[in-house]
Amino acid sequence: MTDLSDAPTAPRADRRDNKNIAAAPNFDLLAGVSLRVSVEVGSTSMTLAELLAIDEGSVIELDRAATDLLDIYANGTLIAKGEIVSVDGRYGIQVAEVVAPARGLEGFERRG
């Protein structure tokens, strides 16, 4: 048996200092991860009595104008804003602006 403490040790590179990893992150590892993407048209607050009074034909007024862009969320985090389009008879969202990609997470807003 040999004593490992006598074995020569090679200098160990610290991964945190490796600029190549930061410059070219390996996104292939995450490419298959599923995210829930949702679009919020608007929201409102109402009392329980108002909620219970909703019936067919009721109109719920939302907190944004019809011309405002819609919020696009990925797993509850605001990532972009867009507008509704029709794609082969189905709804779609055309992205009008990506929310603060250069500022990192600072510009993102988490939905509660």
C-alpha cells in the first residue's frame, strides 16, 4: 500500500477564476429543462362578495388598458412584454420587448 500523502500534487485550477467558463457557459445542460410560460392580460382585486356574485356574462375590469402590452412570465418571473396575435386560428404572443436582459436579475420581477 502506498501513502497518498507522499504523492506529488498538481496545482489545482480554481474554476471560479476560469474566465473561459464564464465567457462560454454550457447551456446544453439546461436546454431540455421545461419552463412554464404564461401571459398575464391584467389583474384586479375584489372582495369575496364580488367574486361570489360573478355569473355568466359578468365583466371583470382589469388594471390595464386594452392597448397596453401583456406580461410574459417564465416560471413566475417576468421576462418580456408582448401583444396578442392570431396564429392559424389560435392565440399567440408576439414579443415586443425583452425585460432588461443586460441588467441580469435586477430587472426581473417575480409574480406573487
